[in-house]
Amino acid sequence: MGKIDINFTLDFILKSIDLIEKRFSDINSGEDFLKNDENLEKFDSISMRLQAIGENIKNLYKNNPEILESIASRDYWSSIIKMREIISHHYINIDAGIVYDICKNELVELKEKIIEIKKRDRS
């Protein structure tokens, strides 16, 4: 994966996080996702973005693990990739509370890590 591809991938992840944050802004619990069709659409779109983030991190890790491991442990990235696997292969079993928790408590940290990778990659 060349430098342009890595930057494109990192930018895509950041854009996906921004979209998730926007769509998540009026969700206050996992149950909120299930209240009406509009929120269910948000749940679906957020889940797809989480899947896409996981897929891109999986590809980065496969091709350039040192880039990711310079910022966080293998276990950290592995948990994101595993979430992608769950969304991809077990979508019917996804818990709205888990998606809520990821959006509420995990995305800020991931965003910070991706921004840090971009900064290091420029150096």
C-alpha cells in the first residue's frame, strides 16, 4: 500500500467517524436506535460505517502493521477488526447497546489515533 493509498484510507476513516458522530448526535441510548424508522436507519448507516472502518483498518494492518502498532497495540486494532467481522457476518445479532457504547465511548479515541498516524506519516 503506497503513501497515497494510506492517506486516502486514513481520510476515509476520519470522514466515516465524522459521519457517525453527526448521525449519532441525538441518540441517547441503545434503545433510541430502535424507537422509530429514522433512528433505525441511523443504526443501519452507523453500523455500515463501523464495518467500513473495520475493513479499512484490517487492510492497513495486513499491509502495514507497523503504522498502526506505532500508535496502539495489536489488541486494540484487533478489537476493531473483530467488530467488523461481527457486523459483516452476524448482523442480525448486533446489539444496539454495543453500537451505542462504541459511538459514545470509543470513537473519539480512534479518531485521535488516526489523526496521530496521519501526523507521523507526514514526518
